[in-house]
Amino acid sequence: MGQLEGKTAFVTGGMGGIGSAICARFAKEGAQVVAADIAGGDGLPDCVTHVPYDVTDEKAVIGAFSDLAAQWDKLDILVNAAAIEIEKTIEETSLEDWNRIFAINVTGMFLTSKYALPLLRKSAGASVINFGSYDGYIADPQLAAYCATKGAVHALTKAMACDHGPEGIRVNAICPGYVDTPMLQSFFQDAGDIESLKQAVRDVHPMRTYGTPEDIANLVNWLASDEARYASGQLWVIDGGLSAQVQQMRL
């Protein structure tokens, strides 16, 4: 029997690099999984259902959970993984950029969590897993708005854990460092010497490598499981030791 046998899970950003790895791991562990994403595509296991989902559209969020309530009598796991990155300083960031990244990374998490609560309350032990970032602790250059959204996610996670812990709902945040996803690959593609930059990114880590989506999915799976029944209100940094160093290399 898998760790999540009999559990139900809803994953925003479920078609993304990390989101799809989480959905696949949940399915492997026996959960019924919905991959909710504005993007379509293939590659998910047959037992994972994809639904079109825009985290910024309140009516669409309400509709999605209304549909879900007609199919499931409870929701055990909510993963808020939908996010974007904008590589700019505040001077370069337009108000439109700022509003868009907050709408997806923070407001989308708020809306999804808000309307998931009625189903989460019906679980015997619900787990909400938000996606922060090590950039919510320390800042990479030219990621001002992104860093601001992740700091907001960290604070929101702790507030949700305090508010809903008495209802039996655990809330944690995963804070990844560099992970081999399409987002990271787009960062590499802007460089002239891609291989040298990839090696520089590996070398800045004490472990001399960056993470994989499966590394993140492993931690998410544990937090979603009953083994983590006493874990709540925490920010779980998973970055190969990157943020443990006294000084970060500026790539």
C-alpha cells in the first residue's frame, strides 16, 4: 500500500516541472490526483486528471471546487505550486509586472486555499503545502518582485497554520533553491556560454549540484502523508545547502 492510499489531492501548477513530478509521486503513492493548471499538455500518469485552472480568476476557482465537491466528499492534500518568475529590478519592473506576479504567486494561493477549505475540513487530517522559495529568505539579483512574493507566501503559510490548525489542517511551505525545471532552463538560455553557467550554478552549492523536481516531490510527499502529522507552520528549505553558506556567489 502506498503512503497516500485513499487520499485525494489537488495540485495547482500541476503541469509544470515540479508540479507534474508531485502529481506523479502522489499517484504512485495511491492518491487520487487533480493537476490544476492553465496549461494543458501530456505526460501525466493516466490516474491523474488534468483540469484547466486559472489561479487568478475567482469565479473559475469557485467553479473548480464546486465541481470537485460533486466528485469527492473530502480533500486531503492541497499543493499550491503555481508560480511565475520575473527577472527584473524594481526600477525595471512595471506596475503591470508587479500586479501579475502577485496575482499568480500570492493572490492565487489565497483564492485556492480559501475555496478549498470546506473540503479540507472534511478530511481526517488535511495537509496544505505552499510553494515559497529560498528567495523568500535571501535575495538573488534582479528578482525583486519574485522575492517579495515568496516572502509573502512564507508569512501567509504561518498565518494559515495558526488559523486552521485547530480544524485539523496542517500548513507548510516548501522553499526550493535551484531546481532543474523549464524556469531554470530559461535562465540558462539567456546566457552566452550555457554550459559554463550551468557548472557555475552547480559549483555555488556545497553539494555541487542543483535539485531535480523529484527531489522536491519527495519532501512534498512526506508533508502530505500521515508521517508528518505533527509538522505544521514551517518553512522547509531544500536547496542543497545553498543558503547555509556565509556568502552567496553572484551568478
